[in-house]
Amino acid sequence: MTSLQESRNKSHHKIAISSIKETRFIQVSEIIRCESENSYTCFFLKNGEKITSSVPISEYEEPLVDYGFIRSHQSHLINKSFVKSLRKDEGIFC
């Protein structure tokens, strides 16, 4: 499989996000970033929705790295496809 085909296939993959009430299946390409809040993880989606998972961010890091996410801070995973710039003076992704 070529890398273009691989990237097309990955854009349709979904991840299970478990909360107290339900498990939602979200396309990885819809996730802008994840933020740790103690033992919970908040997912911020393209449509503006925020989903809070009862699973710690460390459990999501390994699977999401395969989809272009980077750990920019101990409490943040960022989808590289949404990064527009990096402010070198402050080390901030925008």
C-alpha cells in the first residue's frame, strides 16, 4: 500500500472515547487536540464539540501518535494537521 493510500485509510479510522455514560466512536481526523484534566481527557473536535473521557490521556497517546498526534506538553496531545505555526520564542503551537 502506498503512503497516500495509507493516509486516506487512516483519515477514516475511528477511536473509542469512553465516558461515564457512553462510548463514542469519533473519526481521528475530527480531533483537533486532547487535554488532560487529572485522570480525565478532554477531546476538542473540529465542530467545536468537547467530549470528556473517563480515561487518562496516557491511554490515548500511543494509538494517536500513529495518526500524526504529538505530545506538546505533559497534558496535551495535538493533531499535527491542525497546527498552523510554532512560535519559536515561546514554544507555542498555534
